[in-house]
Amino acid sequence: MTSPIAHFNGKLLPLDQIAISPLDRGFLFGDGVYEVIPAYGGRLLRAREHFRRLQRSMDEIRLANPHTPDEWIAEVERLLAHHPGNQSVYIQVTRGVPAKRDHVMPAGLAPTVFMMASPLATPSPEAVEKGVACVSAKDFRWEKCHIKSTSLLGNVLARQVSADAGAAETVLFRDGFLTEAAASNVFIVKGGVVAAAPQDNHILLGITYELLTDLAREGKLRFEIRPVAEAEVRGADEIWLSSSTKEVLAVTTLDGKPVGAGVPGPVFRRMHALFQEYKAKLAAAPAVAG
């Protein structure tokens, strides 16, 4: 079987031919950042917003960006030329390879840039129609969740909680308030009003989160960004997950108890339709960078 083509430090190579030094700080310390961008028929979903977030993450860890947004988009286009159809583009930038292992950030390193594309696995029709089960846990992660860091052990452990329970996600609470899920943002609906936690340092600044807020305004849905208490989540009429791969997905049970009527609700149905309309327009657009 032919190895898929990936990007490594400016070159397109078969994935199985890429070798990363064991001294790379991404390997040793998780000292790097990443992005995941969906591409529908070669059209990237909100590419510039993703690369602005990448820049913010790099600024937070004091890592120089090796490319401008236009250069990033051009490199992604080159990669996608080898991967037709709907794809998920993974982009990772680490601080690079020092001469020795040391916690202190060494100056002057060339960053390591890696990109790969995989078929985009969006929610199945059954998951959209019936919703998914989630469990909850205390948010035990660090205080800088707004950085899209490759140091994801906290998220891995949180996601494993739901995997062990046979559930789709782990909804996280910190000091009595909703933050996000292990690998998703979370929305609730009560009395027809959509609410989401503020984009502070305790949640990832989700690009799909931002898209849903825009679609809610365009679709005349009532929408609030504010602290959401755990009791509100547990008493919600609807709960949604959102991410680059989940798009928007209804949660129908939380910790074994039904959410609302235990089926995807009418506000979710409206938002899901708005998202699919947006995707259709994106796929019909002439430019790659939507």
C-alpha cells in the first residue's frame, strides 16, 4: 500500500519516509502548537481564522511563525493536491531540534513543520439523527487551555474517561461552571436560547464555535456567551458538541440521564441545517481558502 503524501519542513514526502529527531522539543516536551482544518472538496473552512489562531498560540509560547497566512495556505493547497475529496488537514509546528535536552527555550532554532491530510470523518447520519451519549468530569487540565498546544495529555486523560464508558465525549466542569469537552466545545439550549461559555483561558478558542455564533446570528437564533453553571447544563433542553470534525452534534444523554426529551432538539436541527448550508456554499466557492 502506498504511503500517503505529507509535508515536512517544506517538502512533500511519503508519510513513512518522514523522520523526526528524538531531540525535537515537540517530542521531548510537547513544545509546539497545532491546528486541524477541515477541507470540503478542496475548500478550507475558515483558513485565515485557523492561521490567526495558530499565530496566537505561537505568540503565547514565544515561537516564531515560519510562514505568513498566504504562505501557509499555499503549502496546504500543495498538500491537498495529493488528497482529493473532503479532508482533515493536521498542522503541527514545534520549536525544533536543539543540541541538548534543556527546559529553557533555546534561541535561534528552526521550527519543525509537519502537515498531513486524512479523510474527513464527520458525524454519521445515525449520530446526527439520534445524538450521542456523554459523561462528565472535573476539568483537571492546566490554566492555559486557550493555547492549541501539542501537550494534550490532560485532554487525552479526559477523553479516555468517556471512551472507557462507551460515550462520545467528556463534558468538563471547573469550579461549578462549564468549560468545554475533552476535544470539543459545548453549547446548551434552554427555553430556545443557546448559551456557550466565554472564550477565556479555560477553553480552546474554537473556530467552529465562532462559526456557530455567526450562523446563530444569521439564522436569528437567540444566543448568549456567558458563564454557564453546571446545574444549567444538567437541566438543559439541549446540549451540543462542536469541533472541526464533529461540526455540530447533539448530546442526548449525559451521565446516563436524558438531555431534555432524550432526542436531538429543534434548535439543534436548525443549527445543523444552517451548518450544512454553509458547507454547501463553501464547496461551491472558487477559492480554496474559505
